[in-house]
Amino acid sequence: MSDHGETTADGVQDPVAEAAPEEAPAPTAAPDEPEAAAAPGGAGPEAAAPDEPEVPAEPDYKDLYLRAAAETENVRKRARRDVELANARGVGRLARELLPSLDNLDRALAHAEAEEGDSEHHLTKGIRLVQAELLAALTRVGIEPYTPDGEAFDPHQHEALSQMPVEGTPSGTIVQVYQPGYRYKDEVLRAAKVVVAA
């Protein structure tokens, strides 16, 4: 007979008593232990929702409008300035091409008027009118001749051909103008050719 089983009153060994080992007390969960996590695939009622994509903030349309308006105004001003500069360059270039012809015309007229054959200068009077019209056209677009006789010499506006001592005249004063100069607004198209007192 085995020592592990118990015998009943009629001498039969109890199989249950023989098979069941002594039961150990069931382990109790620690009070501080968190609840078991939900199954990997399961979505419990308290499961966190997936992260939603952030909605971009609405742009400041008023600021965008003001920026666009300012940029448009800057472009308009820049275009206006470029047009003015292009016009000034074109006018200046045309004047520089015309000035030698005007000078030659003036010399030819002066020579013709010096001839003694025509005291009335009928031909040269008509040509002088044409010359005056050309100068008036240049003046209308802002090109003006200047004759700096008696002014102080300025190397930015005058070209000194020579110096000569003149009594009673301070040094650096223009005493004679060989050829008038021309200006377009503040730009000197051609410096006046002068003689300066020494």
C-alpha cells in the first residue's frame, strides 16, 4: 500500500485523496500592480485615439493683401523710374548727336554774315530762323545752352582751353567762351569751352 492515499472503512483506497496534492494558496495581485494591458489587437473602451493630422492655421489674408499691394506699388515706382531714366538717356544721346551739327550751322552762318556781298543777309536770316527753331525744340525737352562768361571756373561744367592774365579779374574767372555748353536738367551734355584768367 502507498503511504500517500487514505483507506476507507471497507478497506478501499480513495483515489481522489491519493491523486490530489496539497493545494497551495492562490497568489493574490499586488495592490500597486497596474491592470493587465489589453490584448494587442483589441481596442478597449479606454484605448487612446490615433493622432489626428494637425490642421494648418488659416493665413492672415489682410496681411497678405497689404504685402501684395506694397510690392505692386514698389514695382510700379521702379518701372516709372526706369522709364524716366531711359527717356533721359535717349534725350541726352540725341542731343549729343545734334550738337556738332548745330555748331557747324552756327559757324557757317557767321562766315556767311561776314561776307560783304549781301549787306541785308537775306539768306542767312532765313537760316537763322531754322537754327532758332532747332534750339527752341531742344529747350522744350529740357536741353539748354549756357554761356558761362564771367563765372568762376567749374571743371564739372567747363573745359579750359587756355589761361591768360587779365588785369582786374580774379584768377579762375572765365574771361572768354569759345563754345557754349549744353545741359539737360542737371546733366552736362557738353562742357563749355572757355579761357580762364590766370
